[in-house]
Amino acid sequence: MGLFSRRRADGLALRRALPERSLPALVAAMGFLAALALGAGVAARTLAERWAGGESAMVTVQVPDPDAPAANTPAPKTRAAAVQEALTHQPAFARIHMLDTTELDQLLRPWLGGDAHFALPLPAVIEATLASGGTIPDAVTRTLETQAPGTLIERNTVWSERLGALADSLQACAALAIVVVAAIVTLVLMIVTRAGLHARRRTIDIIHGLGATDSYIASRFARRTGVLSLIGGTIGAAAALPLLGILAHLAAPFVAAPVTAIDPGWSHAPWLTPVLDLPRALLLALACLPPGAAVIGWGTAQFTVRSWLRRLP
């Protein structure tokens, strides 16, 4: 039994039974695809949170005929001024801003051009920002309808909900892609392990007859497959880092601020900046890819070898 207890002995000649290059290459390709799926899922969630935390809190109020006198006010004032005052006195709003003529011109320039002369009066546009978790009180709607009938209140909640649903769908697709990749890796490892078993069948029969247990033979295959899978997963995750860093750099303008995973004061090479700007959640998920591949390789080899040995006479 001393022969079977030596950990470093390759009594089954698995270096020839399990390919050292093709198996890590296949796992690396699958790991690369899994890393891209993880990046897509994290990006979708980040953009959805950015929208939900910022744009969904914006409320746009349009006041038609803004210079006309308001109704039911203690003192004479225009409709626009009455609406602005009603919004300002509400604690549900953190910021109130009425767009001036220049801002309206910039807002309409992409559609009407810079030299547009309007035959009809433009409504006053007021941008209001809801406080964190705030909602538009019903009293505000009633007050605006009383003092300035026809005032329109638009909130981006619908678009935020749609974007959240889209982000959830993209995350589900990313999770499904990872499951499919894991299934393909498992199938490939099963095929490779079975090929290795058939290639070393005579040797296995001999050592099995000499007293080698199923656990010993399965552990040899599992250790070898796990190591090769770990190498392949590491290569795949490392290969995806530059591409994910470039994509994160391109997506930076669409988020509030770059999410730097490493302390900005830490000195590093400039070419590492796109990689270091990846979200911490994505870096953590990428770091889990190689161990995950190793676990899949080890478990698949254990199951395949033990199932195969049970069929031996």
C-alpha cells in the first residue's frame, strides 16, 4: 500500500491520459465566455442603479401659458411663479429649478435648431428633484390644478421600472449563459476523463487488482483534472480582464463616477487603470472563476471515475 500513499507518484501515467494543453485551453475558452457574461450582468445592474438613484428622482413640471395670472392665490402672481412657489414649500422636493430662456433654447436646439422663432408661447419648464425615497404628494397635484390648470407633471418612474426590468432580464440571461458554460465544461471534462480512463484501462485493472481502492483512483484523476481546470480558469479570467477594462472605460460616462476597486492613491502603471476601475463585485466574481473551474473539474472527475469503476467486473 505504500505505493498508493505517495502523493506525488503518477502511477496511472495521467500526464499522458489527460492532455496538458487542450484541456486547459477548452476551460480557458469557457472561462473567458463566463467572464464576459459576468461583466454584462454587473454592467446592467450598475446602469439600472444609476438610473434609479438619479434620473427616476427627477420630476419635470410644464406650465402652459406661464405669464398668465394664477388663480386662487393670496397675492397676484403668474402661473409659473405660483407653481414654483407651491413646489418650493413642499419638503418632498430637494431641489427646484425653473429653466430660463437660454436653457430652454439649448433643450430644444437638437430638434428645432438654434435660430428657431416660435409662433406659439412655450410653457415654463420646472425641474424638481425628489428627496431620497420621496413621492409626489397628492396635495401638490391638487394645488397645482387649482392655481394653474393644465399643468403637467412627468416623472421618470415608468422608464426606471422598464430599465430595471431590462437589467433583471440581462442578469437572468447572464446567469443562464454561465450555467450553460458550466454545463459545457462539465460535459467536456466527462468526455476527457472517460477518454483517459479508457486509455489507462489496463493500468487501472492491474493496480485495482493489487488493492488500489476506488477512492485512490478517483482522487488521482480528480486532482489532475482539478489542477488543469484551475489553470484554464485562471487563463480565461485573465484574458477577459483587458477587454472588460476597456468596456468599463467606455461605459464610465454613463455612471455617476468610476468605481475604483483599488485605492486611487495607490501607485500603479497607467495601463492598469481600466482594469482597476472595474467594480469590486466584478473583480470578486472574476477571482472566483478559477476556483470554481477547479471545483467543477474535481467533482466531475470524481463522479465520472467512480461511476466507471462501479461498472468494472
